Amino acid sequence: MPGAFPEPAARVRPAGYPRRVVTGFHHLTLRVSDLARSRRFYQALPEFVIDQDMPDYKVRFRVGAAAHRLVLTPPLPGTPDGDRFSERRIGLDHVAVGVSGRDELTAMLVALREIGADTDGIHLDRAGEVAMITFRDPDNIQWEFFEEA
């Protein structure tokens, strides 16, 4: 819809407004096909700590030092049986999370292999600059852990 959004120059912080308002993502919610299976998968990852568990409704994790939240919820009524995530549809492509260094990246890889996650291990990003791990969760959602050293 052309003209629906202001030009970048018009989107400046108002005078006298000294601080940033947005501090980061509060939470990410994923619909999953099997809440119990996904709970077990994410609970096995280092620094994914359950802080809210409402059986058959949702499970919420605090993730990492910044304590961002990952919320898992079951499918809505009418979701087709056997439905799986595909990045070939409009919407989410993947989720990327930073880890503090190579040792932590290696620890994530160990945890992923212990739970049988689909991953090719540690490799460099397409630019050949940053070490990362790419893997899929039980619903085929692609996740990436990036070394931030």
C-alpha cells in the first residue's frame, strides 16, 4: 500500500525523548504439533529454562542471559493433521540466537546431538566469517546458534 507509512526522515525520535523505547524482543510464540514432544526437545537445550508450564495450553522458556522468552502452544482447532512448518510460506523463515563463544557453541552442539536434532554441526556462515549451528526442531522450524565472540 504505497504511502501508508511515513518516509524514514519522518520517523525520528521526538525532541526531548532521550532514551530508546524498544529494548528487544519480549517473546516468540511457536505453534507446535505436539506440545509435550516440543517441551522435551527445548528443555534439553542449555539455557532454555521453563518458567511457566500450563499443560495442554502453553509452556514458556526463559532463554539465555537476556532471559528472552520462547512460548510453545498447541495447534489451533482446524489445523490439518500432520501439518509441519515450511519456510516456503509467507511468515517465519528461521530463528537465530547468539551464543557467547566457541565453547558454548560446542556445548550446544553436544546437547543437540544428544536429543537427536537434525544438524550438520558447526560450520561458517555464507560469508565465511561466523561459526554457527543450523538445526530443526520437531516441527521442522529451522533454528541457528551463532557464535558472538
